Amino acid sequence: MHCIFASITPKPEYFTSAEKAILDIVESTRKEEGCVRFDVHTNQGLTQLFLYEQWLDEAALEQHYQQDYTKKVFSAYQEWLAEPVDIKAMTLRK
């Protein structure tokens, strides 16, 4: 199992747009063959977004990155983010 924890820090004026962009792809992402879990969280101050993702394997995650809707979000984030996305790749231990 390949897991991702991503911290996303949009510029304040783009927080709502950044959140909506992620929320708009949740349903499509969850339908992807290799997606086990795709959850979006925010902090209480509404200054950061957090993604917790579980994928069957790294190939499934790479396939997700190739989806047009994912590329669209990544493209918009080039302007909207205050800092690069902090991605932590993890392996589920049982």
C-alpha cells in the first residue's frame, strides 16, 4: 500500500479556489482503479489543506497524476500556492 500525506499552503486570497479545486476532483479520484482512500482536510484557521491518500501501489498514484483533472489542479496551484506542496510518501505497516 502506497500512502501520501500532503500539506498544501495556498496564498490567502486563493484558499477558497484551491480548496474547491481539490474538492472538485475527490469523486473522480476515488473512482480510479488504484485509489483506496482520498481524503481532504483543513486546519482550523483555514490556511492549509491536507490530503491523506492511499493507493494500491506507486503505479496507481502515478496514473492519478496523469489524469487531466489532476494536471489541471497542479497547473492552477503554480500560481495559487504560497510554498511548494509538502509531500510525505509512506508505506502502510501492518
